[in-house]
Amino acid sequence: MNTTEKFVITISRELGSGGHTIARKLADRLNVHLCDKELIKGLCQKFDLTPTSIERLKGQKKNWLADFVHFVFPAPSAAGFASAEKIREIGKEFNPDVTTDDIFLAETEILRELAEEESCVIAGRSGFFVLKDHPNKVDIFITASRENRVSRVMDRQNLDKEMAEEAIDRVDKARENYIRRFAGVSRYDARNYDLCLNVDDLTEDRAVEVILAFLGQRN
């Protein structure tokens, strides 16, 4: 990957691995935007961005997505487009008639437009598959032992061990089913990624350093 040109880094991760925080810190270090579930959800909900409406908007103006992003987030920072509080406020206008298929198609279109617009780090959202044809991309999978994942979820979400384990099992199953349904592969297949990183013995900052070193080797 050439970081002197427009690039995309996708971060797929297991719940409790710290992958989202790693993605955010990596975006900070690279001085690019972080694109995650909350951003995509906020845009879809605020502007009712279904596949049909996106096609209509694309026919009307070339930079439709850039206009929306700059309207909602007029002064973006390297750490992301907006605070969680602002995203929740935006999300109040959600259209309940939108299906899972609609959401995936809309997310796909938004991710592709964002990747075409500028360099970015994408956390989740099937980025490794949705942007499989991007010419300058690195796909990364963040994993950790179940013990460490449970401990982190307990700490971050204030859950007891049983509840944390249930949350991990539920999210793992949902994410795997989602990827298999739309990408036709397992998210645990290492062949999906350029780098698989076990962070059991790494801090989040150290994990970012490892990724940056890996990117440097690929320049």
C-alpha cells in the first residue's frame, strides 16, 4: 500500500479485542478519517439513504456524499466525523421500513464513495469485501484470546462474566452470519486479510505501531 496516494485500511475485529480503539488511534496517527458503524448509521438515518435514494442523488450531483458529510460534520477531526452524542441525535430520524438488505446496499455505496473521496480507516462494515477492488488497500483482522476479550467487555460495559460471555457469543454469531450472507466467506478466514494481529500481549498503542511498521514495509 502506498500511503502517499489515496488509500484505505479496513479493520475487522472481534468484540473485546480493542479493534475499534486501535482503528481510531490508527486513523489519528495517519491523520485520516475513521469510518465506522456510527458514522454510516448516522448518515443513513439522517438523510434516509436507501439504495433508491442514493441512486437518485447520484443522478443529481456528483459529490452528493461529500455534501452530506460536510453538512452534518462541518469541521471533522482526524479522530472521526462526530461525537457519539451527535450521532445519536442524528439517528432519531431513522426510517423503520429499511431492511437489512437495504442497509447493506446503502452502506456499500457509502463506503465506496468515501473511499473514492479520500483516504480513510474503516472499522468493520464488511470493508474487506465491499472494497475488495480498491487499488490501494490493506485489510487487517484484530483478534484476542477469549479470556482477554471477556475481561475487556466486562470492564468496558460493566458486565459480569456470564453477561460478557453471552454478549461475545451473540455478536460473534451475528457478525459471522452477516459476512457469510453478504460476502459468502467466513470472517475468520485469514485469506481475507493482509495482516492478522493477535493483541493479547500488545497495548492498543503498540498494536498501532505494529500496523504502521507493516504498512511501511508495503510502501
